[in-house]
Amino acid sequence: MKSEINILHLEDNIYDAELIEYILSSNNLNPVIKRVDKKDEFINSIEHGTYDLIISDNTLNNFTGLEALELINERNIETPFIFVSGTIGEEIAIESLTHGATDYVLKHRIERLIPAVNRALKEFEDKSKLKWTESELKKNEKLYRLLTENASDLISKLSSDGIFLFASKASKTLLGIDAMIGKSIFDIIHPEEVEGVKSILLEIPKLKMKTVEYRIQHLNGSYFWCETSFQYIETSGSINFHEMIAVIRDISERKNYESELLKSKAKADEMNLLKSNLLANMSHEFRTPLNGIIGFAEILKSELKNKSYIDYSSRILSSGKRLLTTLSSILNLSAFESEVPNINLAPENLVLIVDSVVQTFNDYALNKELKYEYLPSNKIIIVNIDKMLFEQALTNIIDNAFKFTLKGKITVSIKVENKNNTNFAVVSVADTGIGISETNYEYIFKDFKQVSEGYSRKYEGLGLGLPVAKRMIELIGGEIVFESKVEKGSTFHIYLPLTGIKINDSSNNNFTNDKPSLIKQKLSEILYVEDNEMNYILMKRFLKDRYIVVNASNGEISIELISKKIYPIILMDINLGSGMNGIDTLKIIKQDIRYNNIPVIAVTGYALPSDRDRLLDSGFNNIITKPFTKEEIINLIKKSIGESKWNQKMI
Ligand code: ADP
């Protein structure tokens, strides 16, 4: 059923009225009809009611349809009006139409009524819609004008050659100009940027929209930075004469801010570079003499016979190492603050690495008369770690154990543990020292925090060991947890995701740490490029049972030496004084194809993670940082030579 149609029916003949109602209803039009037959009734109805349709007879008592139409017109009522009359002549019909009637139907051709009604209703609906749209358009136009005029950006329309066709009021505040229309935008764009903007405007029909930053001139002569978004407007003319909306915004404040920011960043970068250089140089300058102190103390200790002298050299050794640990913590913390180091993850045998770190503390144990034990796993435990970061973290933790334990023992152990369905290798350092009270649990991983602080503090340290260790272990995907009881001791566990476990079959493992062969062999010569004589003598002493160390005191000499003979390995200092440095020397050596598979180890005091990345990128096969122990350098040489033989076999 269609919705109701409200009809005002002007008709004095009740039968005709019923007939029309019948016709409308039987054609499914659902009419609601109000019938009137007098003028005052009609006026009252049109003034107080609204109708979808008026149907009118032409001749009524003292009133005519034409008069009714007149009354409608006088009141600007637009309701469709259909004459239905038996008497209407052609002239009246035409007159009614010229006066605004929608249609007329003769009673003897009443079958036309329904099409006439339908058409009238449709036209009326269309007209109403159009009127509504027009009124909405008018409202919107008013709104847009208001928005345009009140916007702080200059909203304008430009011709394709940059002439202002319209400009909002903001032109006054932005450019100091009231009347922009007819002016060219290119007259006020900074001369250096005119060509750039011109070429962009040529592209607008293709790009449709483009935002551009350039300098524009205020009436007072000063230039300021603005941002303009140009939007193509479709016009019916040639594409060469298109138009554009240009919204011009003052961005001078943002530009100032950006340039301040750039200046600050450049300054910060410069400071950062200075800091990095300073850190790298500090590392080098401290480590080179420490190499001498620790290395020669180690030699003295092994060669002296007098017990007290052995004790003295052992104390020099442990003091040197303490200094080294502190130095590394400070440098690493500063380095981490300025940049996150690249991490070089590689599968390593954890048992061997822990073993070499554990051994560096043997002297501490002797000096303090503590029991010190290492319970390695009987398996080869492979973890994917950055060896250098792990070693530093473990060193800090064992160093703490020694610092805070006066009697009893320190035990380092390795085991494999399953936690939340993941296998971990766990390195634990347990001590029977002073322990940590629960209230201090949250502080100990914070930078520079120590439980005993101030002048009354009883223990050495800077409060950096644990924060640095934590950062390093987390960087390689591990975690440090601890348990502790005051006066009973502490245990720190380093959890590392496990890569694999192998049965320890030393015949088939790459990580053997075997002692020197007892069978006397002819010693081979290896080349050590080093300008510091003390370091050369130390290296010679460390390697005396295994290799003859040939010294080149600068890069140039080393190149001459390698041209005459092939060495199975080259050890290269990086800072070689006034001549070529170690990196440049390596580049020249590697140009000699005979040296393609010969390992070159960087022996350096530049020990920050970023230095190590730089050296590996430069082509060094391995790095050892000063100071190192005899065992560390021997193991590394053996490992490097072994790998290079393996490589050659593969080729
Ligand atoms: P510090 O240089 O003082 O050792 P750390 O950051 O390594 O700095 O450790 C912070 C604090 O945590 C130490 O000052 C100490 O109070 C406590 N601590 C660390 N390890 C131990 C331990 N094994 N036994 C007792 N206290 C410890």
C-alpha cells in the first residue's frame, strides 16, 4: 500500500466527489480527501492545512476553479493543482495552465485522471527536491565563504600561469596586500625559487595536487617561508589553461624551529663524534700500558722462584686486572649511552669461553685465600652470543663475587635448564660473601648505585658492573637473575638461549683448548706488526715455546717482509704511530693474492664494541684486545690458523 496522499478536493457535486475518490482508491493511490465547495472553506483549508494535491471543479456556487487557482498563486502555494471539470472549454483550460495549473481532466475523459495525478505528484516531488538542493547549496556556499574569509591561510584560485583569480581576506595579514586579483604569484615568490615553482605548476594537471615550500615576499619587502598546496581544478577549456586552488600557509615559525633543531643536531653529532673519539683513544691509551703491566706480571709470576716475589707479582697482576675491569665498565657505559653497538652473534662453545674468563681470576683467589672452583659441563654447550659482550658481563659478575666475599668460596658453574619450554644455558656465579638485603634488590642494577655508598663505603667499585653486564646480556638475548641472603652469599645466573649441545669428544671439536704439544717441532715464524717495543717483547715471551715472532715496527716494513716470505698468520697493531695504520696496512697486504687466506688478527687497545665492528668490517679475521693473557693469544692464533687451513681445504 502506498503512503497516504492528502488531497483537497474543491467540488460541489457529491457524486462526482465520490466517483473521483473511488477512481483514486481503486488505483492504489490511498487518498485522504478533504472536500470543500465554498470559497471561505477553501481559503481556510489552504491557509491552515498542507496538501499533496488540489483537485478542483471549475464551476461552483459563487466560486470558480480559476478563482481558487488565483488564491493559491497569491499565497505562493506550490501544491499541484488539477482541474477536473465537465464544462471546461479550451480557452479556460489554456488560461488555467497559464495561471499555473498542473493539468486539467475532462469529466467525460476521467480515465486521464490517474496519469495526470501521477505526473503532477512526480513533478511536485522533483521540484521539491530541486528546491531543497538549491537551498542546501546556498547554505553551503555561505558556509564556505565564511570559512574561506576567516581562515588564517590564504585561500586563492590561480590561473595556469599563476595569476590570482580569487584571494581570501588572509592576503592582507599574510602578504600585506588587499587586492590580489590580477596579480601574478611569481612576482612575490623569491627569485631563487620562481623557476622551481613554475615547473611544478606545469605538472599540476598531471599530479592533480602538490604541496610546495618556498619563500614569498610581504608587501614590506621581507621574505618568509610558506607552504602552498596547489590543487588542480577541472575546467572545460584547454589543459594549458587550467585553474588551481592554492592554499598558502605561513610556515616561518616551523622553519625557524627546524633550522634550530638541525643546528642542535649538528652540534650534538659533533659532540658525539668527539666523545666517541675520546672514548676510543682513552681505551687505547689505558690498555696499551696495562698490557705491559699485566703481561709482564704474568711472566714474572711464572718465572720467579722466591715465594714472596711470586706473591708480589700476583698482586700486580690482580690489581692490573681490577683496573682493567673498572676501565672497561666506564668506557662501555659511555659507549652504550652514545650508540647501541652492532652485535656480532656467532655460535660459540660456552664452556671454553667461561673457562678462559674464570682463569683470569685465579690470582684473586690466591691473594684472598678463597676457594675458587669452576664446574664446567661435561658437554659442549653451543650458544649464539657476542663473545666480547658476554666475556665482559661475566667478568663483571665474577669480579663482584671476589669483591664482596672475604671467606669461603666462589663457584662458577654451567648447566642446561628448561624454562617455559625453552632450553637455556645457565652460567652461575655463586659466592659465600656479604649477600644483598632484599631492600637493595631494586638498586643494584641501577647506574652508579652501590649498597654501601659515601665516605663510609667499605667496598671498591663504581656501581657500574651490574648495569653494564645487564645491558650486555640483554643485548645478546639473555637475562641475568640473582638470589641472595645477607651474610650467606649471592648467586648470579646468566641465562642464554641454547643453540645446541654436543658430547664432549675432543677429537672432533673445534673448540679444544689443548696444552702445547710435548713433541718438539721446528717453530714457525709469525709476523707481529707493532710499534711499541714493550708489547713486542711481551708477545715474544708469551709465544716463545710455539712461534718465532718476527717484528715489523711499522706498516711499510711489514709489506716489505711479506713480499719476501709467507707467514702463516699476521698479528697487527692498529695504531702504528706516525706511518700507515693497521687498517691501511691490512688493505695493502690483502692485495697480495698469496695472503687471501692468511688470517690477520688485530691486536688493539681500541676495545669498544664500535671499534671491534669497524675492524671486522675492514677485513680482520679476528681481534684480540690489549691486555690479553698468554693463553688467550695462543688459543686465538691456533683457532685462526686452524680455520684458515679448513678454508683452504674447502677451496
Ligand atoms: P660495583 O662497582 O659497586 O661492584 P655493581 O654495579 O657491580 O657495582 O654492583 C652494584 C652493587 O651491588 C654493589 O655495590 C654491591 O652493593 C651489590 N653487589 C653486586 N654483586 C654483589 C655480590 N656478589 N655480593 C654482594 N653484593 C653485591
